[in-house]
Amino acid sequence: MTTSATTASAGTPAAVTGPDSTSVLAARQEPGRPIRRSPAGPTSQLEGAGKAFVLRYTTTSSLGEVVAATGLVLVPEAPTPDAGWPLVVYAHMTTGAADICAPTSDQVPAGEDTRLAQQGDDLARALLAAGVVVIRPDYEGLGVPGGHPYLQGPALATSLIDMVAAVRRILPLNGRWVAAGHSEGGVAALHVGDRRLRLVPGMTLRGIASFTPVTRMEVLLQALQPTPVTVPRVTQGLTSLAGLLVKGLAVVDPHFRRLVLRRGGLSERALALWPHLERRCLTGLSASDSWGGIAPRDILGPRGEEAAAYLRRELDRIDVRHIPMREVPIRIDEGLLDLVAPVAFTEALVKTYRDRGFLVTHGRWPAGHSPTNSQEQAVPASVRWMLSLLSGPPKRTHRSSPPHP
């Protein structure tokens, strides 16, 4: 591995100081520092957790600034191991880009949006029962000031890595961790494997588990773009995701932001609905009075073709299939009924990784995009895989020839 590490100290963790202290202000100059913690809200409580709290910590934003971020910390009920806890950082699926969409927020709309925010609960329960600390970042710009860089993999991965660093300062950890995630979070987890990103000193990344990672979004957008009408339960969800993709790139790319907001990249109707991206979660964005009510063809303005081509190029550039991956075991679980991360694209991703010599465990499940990450589908097998990495010696991570499927 490129990130050799010694076991982290299991001694008394550092205290988290209050929000107005001098030490906190100094900490904000460096990413991966805890700022403060607060009780977890009702929708973040989970059976099997001896402690559940929301941690506010520092991270490096997509624009290179040190900013605040939040996430949930779940500690098992079992006594602390002498060597400290193993850890899994879990990245959630798409909930939206508004602050109320942060999974730790008490303002997540009831119903489908809450279900999306809690989709990782089965995985967390199983890991807690096995004696693993689970941390669940909200991501940059969710629940805190600033925009959310939706599906911008490097930015998402940074929020995961920095939360691991912050938690290491307040909990006794044994130095072994796994990055896991679902959908958007599956992209985040895979980007943690980017060898250009600096990981946490004193911690060893043992593996990456990705449930239904989205890939080749530029192809889906190009296929969707000419559609002249809205199709209930088909285009509604996809146009809301398209709006989030535009917003995500606009957060990290000032040129693209000017193009879509000031220079004709988006239609007048899409511009009128732009504020919804900072006010509504995914279900609300998919409604007929929001992005779900726009025919895909009507999203673009006079310079829409230019904006669409720019977006597709950037999505292709940061796609998970291009990640210069560090040598670490990878697990990818796909849903055979998935309409968001189509089987053909996921199979191609697995083949690409294996052709490059990466050790990939691949699970196929008779489920759609969300249910794949459930106790009834991929969770038991994925948890066994993670536990084998967290408890045993490092696995051989690179093959000189492609493995058999």
C-alpha cells in the first residue's frame, strides 16, 4: 500500500473545544480538526450505537478554502478495544444540495427524503454490532454555508478523509479503516482511492466498498437531452439530477457558473427554478412544479449546447473509471434492476478496474438502485468483506493479469 501506517494511539482522545475558543479558531486554519460536537437528532439515532453525535469539523473545500463540515459519529455499545476501534466512513446517496438535505439535519423532509438519508442504516447497524465505529459525513455544503459540489468526486472524497482525521483526534482508533458509500457516496468512496489525495497519517486504508456507483453520467445526459416532454417517473427524477449536476459543477468552476447563470447556458425556466436547488431535497426537486416538470430539452438556453458539452467533458474527466487508484482492495455491488447506475455501465467499470490489475470483488443483486444497499441484498456480504479487511492482514491488492469474473 502507498499509505503505510502504524496503529493509532488508543489513549485518551483530545477534547473537542467550544465554538468560540481560541483553539477552535486556530484549528479552522487546518483541515481534519474537530470543532464541536452535539447530540444526534431523532432521525440520526440508531439502535446498536452506544454513542451517537454530530461532529462539526474542518475540511478543505472544492475551492481550496478551509471550511466547516458536519457528519454523524456512531460508536458501538461494546467496550472500547484495548487497541482502539476499527472505522468505516460511509458516504450517503444523493439527498439534494440544500442545507436541509444534510442527513444529520432535523429538517430533512419526512417520507422519501428521510428514507434516502437513512438508506445506509442497515450497513451501519451491522458494522456497529461487529464492533466498528461508523462515521457518516454530510459532505461539503450540506448543513453548513456554501454550495454542495454534487458528484464532484475529489471534493466528496476530501470531506470523507478530513472527517476520518477529525474523528481520530477524539476517539481511540486502531488505525484501520474502510471507505464505503452508496450512489453519490459510492463515487465519493472510490475517489478516496485516488493516489493523488493525501490520506490520514497514522491510519491505513484497508479497502473501498461502493454500492451502485454512478458512472458515465455524461452518456446518460446526452441521451436524455433531446427529450421534448416530461415522462412521469422517468424524466422527472433524471431532470432533477441534471439540475444538481449543473449546480455541482457551478460550485467548483466559476467559468461554468457564469456560462449557465449569466450567459445563456440555461433557459429562462431553468433559471427561475435555480433557487429550488438550494431549498428543496431530491423529492421536491423531482416534483412537477420544480425541475421534474421541465422537459429535458427545455433546460438549455441559447448557449445550452456549449454548456451541455462543457458539463459532459467535466463529468467524463472526473468519472470513477479514470481514477488513478492506489493499491487497495475494491468491492462494487450493483443492482441488476438499477435505472440510475445501469448494469452495462457498472459492468464496464468493473472490467476497466480489473483490466488495470486492481483486485475487485463484484456483487450482483436482483434489486434497484436504493434497495441494493439493504440487509436483504448486498449488506451482509459487503460487511463480511469489510470485516475481513479490518481484522486480518492487508490483502494483496494488485494483479499482473486480469482476474476471472
